[in-house]
Amino acid sequence: MDVVLVPADGGEVLAGPNRIRILEDGSNTGHRIGFIEARLPPGIGGPPQHLHREHSETFYVVSGTMRFTSADQSVDVAAGGLVTAPVGAPHTFSNPDPDEWAAFICTVAPDLYIGYFREVTALQAEHGGVDEKALLKVMARYATEPYRPPGP
């Protein structure tokens, strides 16, 4: 068979507070795109607001509600909604619902950021969490930086 299949129970599952399953790490797409499935526990915040210099992301909400923030604007997105974060757009996300998990599909194009998920998960497992200094070092390796709003 010339196509690559990831069965429903397949992929690379990363342990941590969020369930992340890497479905395509770019090795089958010439590194043009990576594809993950993720679940966020109820009421959990996401990563610090950040921006990517070399890849864009899309987030398709599969279930629950996710809150997406870009700079000083936020929007709640229900299942079936799609958010695109182009290169250079500040963004973060969270699950605002105190009772229900949220699930989403995320694409990264090109696949650069898949390695970030792996590294952060390894740091969490090794140290029981990730301090800000270590996180910033990992982000920098993947052309990502924290968002700093413009000064007055």
C-alpha cells in the first residue's frame, strides 16, 4: 500500500497533563505538515501566548469549547470551529469549561513544531514540570518566542 495509515489506537502518545497524540510527524509528508490530536482537561490554561517565526498552525475543535487568544482579543470556539494562526500571529488557547474536556486537531506547517511537543513532554517527565527558562530555550529551538505586547 502506498498510503500511510494511523489506526484509531495508533500514533505516538505523549504523556503529560494534556493528551497529545502525534499522528503525522512530517516524515511521510516531506516535512511539509505535521498533525496532532490533543485533549485539554476541564478548566486548564494553555501555553503562554507566543508566536512562531517559521510555521503556521491550525486548530480544529473536535469537542468541547476552546478559548483562543491573540494579543488582547479572545474568542470561544465550539466544536466544528477552526482557528488559523499564521506565521507571526500571537496566540494561545485554553479550555474554559470547568467540567468538560476539549479535544482538537492541530496541524503545523511545516512540521517543525512536532519536535517541540516531544521535548517539552520529556522535560515534564524528567523534572515534574517545566520552568519558564527551560521552556524559553526549547521554544527558541523551534523558531518560537513569547508574545510581548507593544509598550506604551
